[in-house]
Amino acid sequence: MDKVNAIFEPKSTVLIGSSKIRERVGMASPQLFGNVTYNMKRFYRNKAYVVDIDGRAGYKDLSKLPEVPDLAVIMLPPELSVVHAVECGKAGVRALVMITGGYKENQRASLLRLREMYGTRILGPNTIMGALNTANGLNTTFEIDLMPERGNIAVVSQSGGVGACLLDWACFFNVGISKFAFVGDKIDVNDVDLLRYLGKDRKTKVICLYMEGVKNGREFIDQARRIVKRKPILVLKGGVTLESAQRAKSHTASIAGSNEVFDAAFKKAGMIRVENIEELMDMAIALSKQPPMLGDNVAIVSNVGGPAILAADAVERCGLKLAALSSRTKREIERQYVGVDASNPIDLIADAKAERYKKALELVLADKNVDGVLVINMLKSTFFEPSDSRVIPRIASRFSRKPVVDVPAGGEDFAKVYEVLGRSSVPLYNLPEKAARALRVLRAYGMIRERKD
């Protein structure tokens, strides 16, 4: 595993490309080489050497470097990539990230021999954007200045395009990322290797996978089963329909298999399957910020009636229950706020400010009949201000075994509250239905943690 570690935690790195060569069809180009070099020079906190085989930038030859780097990032057409990969293996480079694609079978075989002969590990080829580690600034992407915030969510994507979408999402919404791996064709380093690494990674709390297929299914499931007791694994599976499965096979040389087989395997392993990119990130945020839900009973606290009713419907559709609040909880809320009906969902009325939310949340979270809380705090048509929302994570932190999710419903309202709470411990959603799904996932992970197998 130390050589897989070298992909994310190299003490030094060499970037190998050309300031002249441009593939007619393919990723290799001076632009790719220059952009990756820029990002590594800007973000990476260890030594990054540059080998330009045309001699225009940095070193011209690997042998001229003052040390043997742990990691090489190779950005050349396939034939030249293989040549320089062999040189790296002979020199003792521990791991390679192969950015470009289009490799023939004999070229793949040559790369695989490097592991047999020298123990060199290979991510890719066809990774497109390689790997990121926000802790040390490793960033082999070619999108200038693109770097997510530090956090505890790791992402492994078999597709460069899907991975890029997830990366953009994380950057736009300031979602904290620990590691990011674009795995491409997986001729060597695969899902099992990365799960094993991320399962032990102290910076990672939640693991997200986008996969189109897997070559070593039994080992993959066994590894996942060991990890999910400590860290949740979310998986988005591409190639569900027959037509898309055929495309996946040609896309990243994956073995797709039937959707039913994968679904059964994911359940056996305790992995949580999601349906789309948005849901993958939404659920990862919930799992990274809130504890598992230990029961099915949800309380809804809102300052508007209609969205609270929609939330109640969504909770029921997600297989959860509306909590039956204790008579003491109801009596105390109604005593303090005459005119408020404390039946679940609780409508605190449109003039509710921070103080009313504070007291209601304290009482509801202390109720033994409540396992989780869905909060709604709209701005339009109410007196609630974005600054009032600070009370929500403050109260939630006092009840660390019960998850709380928040819905500043809408577009502009969501953006205003996100400015205040986006980096807090409470996940935010712009619709009640998304928040209900987040609680469903937190409950699902609670049940996975409770499994005896």
C-alpha cells in the first residue's frame, strides 16, 4: 500500500510532458502540460520537478533530476508515455499517474510489466485529470486555479467527465474534499486499492464512488464491507441500461454486468446507492456533517405551513415516520408561544425569529420520541433573517446523536442562508424533498452500522 500512498502523498513529484507535441486527436498538448504544471506549482507544497522532453521548460531528462521522485505524472501520447513510464520504473519512481488515453493492448501490457518488474503502481491510463489531495496541495488537474476546500469527503470517479462535474460542484458550493481520484481505465490501481487506502485515510470520513464496472467484484465487496462500519460509502453506478452498459465498456474498458447484480452486491456490502450526481453530493454532505440517525422518527420545525406539509409528505415517502411528540414538548411550546400549534410538523408562524427557533429546537431535540429534525426557514413572506439561522447549528451541536438538516427553501433565499451556514455543521438543501432524502441516508447508514455481519 505504500506505493498507492505515493499517488496522493508523494514527497516529491515529476511532471513529464512536452511544450511542443500536440495530438491530432487526444489530450496530449502543450496546454495540458502547462496547465498541470501551473496548478502543481501553485498548490503543491512539496517539490515538483518538470521534465519537458523538448527541453523548453525545466529538465529534459529524468536522469538529470537531483532525486528520484515518488510520483510521476505523464502527459504524453501513448507511445511516448510508455517509453517514459519504463524509464520511471527503472529509476525507482514508486507510482505513475497516466493522464492521456488511447492506449493499445501491447502498450497496456508494457505498462503492467512495470509493476511486475519494479513494483511501480499505475493510476490510469486515461485518468484525464489524475489525482488531488487537499492536505498537501497535490493537484494534477488541468483546470487553472481549480482546487476544492479541505474537508473529509473523498471521491473516486471512473469517468473524467463525471469526476469533473463533481469537482466543479464541490468548488462552487465550497464542499470540503479530502482526496479526489480519476481512475480511468484501471489497468493497475483499481477500486479495491483505493478503498483500502481511503478506508485508512484519517482525512476521509465519507467515500463517494462513480463507477461503470468492476473487474474483481468479490474482493471489492469484501473490502467495502470492512470499511462501512467506520465510514459510509456512497456509490453512483453508470451503465444501468443495456445501451449505456455497452458504451461504458468502450468508454473506460470496464466490465459493466447487470444492474440487478450490482444492486444486490452494493446492498450486501453495505454501500448506499444514489441515483444521480446531485444526490451523490447532497448525501455525502449530510454524512460528512451529521451523525447517523438511530431511529425512524422525524420532527419538522418550520416558519411556513405549506413547505412543512410537503416535507411531511417527503418524509413518509422516504420510509421514515413523523415523530409523535411528547405531550410535555407540545405543551411547553404552546405555552410559550400562544397561537402556535405544536403538532408535528410544527409551524412556528411567519414572524418566528432566532429566539423562537432556539426554544423550539431545544425542546424537540430533547424529546425522546424524536430521532432527527428537518428545519425549514424561509425568508420571503416571513420576518426571518439570514443571521437568525446561526442559532440552528448552535442548538444542533448540543444534541450530537440526533441529525439536523436545514431547508432555506427556494433559490435566492437558499443562497442568502448558505452565505451564513454553508460552512457550518448543518447541511443545507433548497427543497424539503432533498432534506428528507438526506435523513433517509443518515438512517440507512445508522442501520448499516447496527448490522451484525
